Amino acid sequence: MLMTKLKSKKEILSLTSGSFFVINCHGCKEVGFPEEEAKALEKELMAAGRLAGVITTDYVCNPAELTLRLRSCLPIIAEADAVLVLSCGVGVQTVAEYLEDCKVFAACDTIELPGFQGVTPLEYDCGQCGECFLNLTGGICPITACSKSLVNGPCGGTKNGKCEVCPDMECGWERIIQRLKAQGRLDVLRCPTQMHDFNTDEATKAAKESE
Ligand code: SF4
Ligand code: SF4
């Protein structure tokens, strides 16, 4: 089981000053979806005139399914300033790859919970790190696409675009940099990423104390 937890409203609203096209994934039973918070966010965006459109679908992590479902929405998506995906990290990465010219943002953090994790064969991986970095990396996960799970840029060991640890694998950070460059968003890398310390996190402490 994994849980998707909505990021703070402040963080989401700061992703663009313009409009969002929202993709809700009600995909699998193994992923908890923040239903009420998602509805409230949608209402707020609509009231502010910042909701370009919404689609609620399932299995956005399946590229063939996603292509089919989004086909009729592409003209509206093209008018929106950004696409906001409410799904686990795998879903966001799949959408970001499909809409690689658009700014695709994760609205949620993906948190691992004990139990069954699902068996769907997937193109992308999410390490369920608890604080999704995809909004700073063009929708490519630095935790799983980089052998060292670096979140503040490449290690410097890449050769011809390949990873120094796994030479068969493309360097995740080369991919991130190329994606951000193509979108004219390299400036997001100027601000060092702050790692969340779950040891001192109030919510984590409260959860441990209640065990
Ligand atoms: S940064 Fe990667 S591992 Fe962390 S939640 Fe996002 S997709 Fe998952
Ligand atoms: S070469 Fe690239 S993918 Fe490999 S560890 Fe270094 S930054 Fe990460």
C-alpha cells in the first residue's frame, strides 16, 4: 500500500501564476488518494479562474491508456499554463514523459506504507520517498533515475550520457537537465533542494507516538 498526500496549498499554487489542467488518478486500490483535499483544491482553483480543465481517470501510469484518455483533452491542455497531476510518483512521471513539452507538476508526495505494493508492470519507478522532487526535475525522479539518488545535480561521473555506476543506464541527471533545458526551466536548479528530515517531522513523531 502507498499513500498520496497533497502537498501544501501554498506550494501547489506557487507552481504557476496561471491556470492548471488537473489530472486525478483514481487508479489502483493500493494507492490512497486524498479525495476531500483534492476536491477543495479544485474548487479553489475554479473560484480563482485558474482551472483550465479536469480529467479524473485511472491508471495514468499506463502509457497506452493515458494516451487514449488524454487525446480529447490535448487542445485544452495546450491552453493551460501547467498540468497538475494528483497521483503517485509513477503516474506523474508517465504524464511528464507523454506531455514532455508541458510543465507537468506533482500535486502529491508519495509515502510508503507496509503491505501489498501492486504488480502492474511499469515503465517508471517511484521510491516512495515521502517528499516528491518531480517539480524541480522536469518530472524525472532523481531518486530512481539516478544510481546514487542525488537530488542536487549530477555526480560528475557521467560518460557519453551514461551512468558511471550502471553503464547500461542513461544518466538520470543528464535526462533531467535536457528536459528542463528544452522547457526553458534550467533556473529551477539554482535553488538547492532541501531534504526533509523525517526524524524531526512533527507528523512522523506524532504517528510514532501513537503506535
Ligand atoms: S521524488 Fe521520486 S521517489 Fe520521491 S515521491 Fe517523487 S517519484 Fe517517488
Ligand atoms: S552518473 Fe548520473 S545517474 Fe549515475 S550516479 Fe552520477 S548523476 Fe547519478
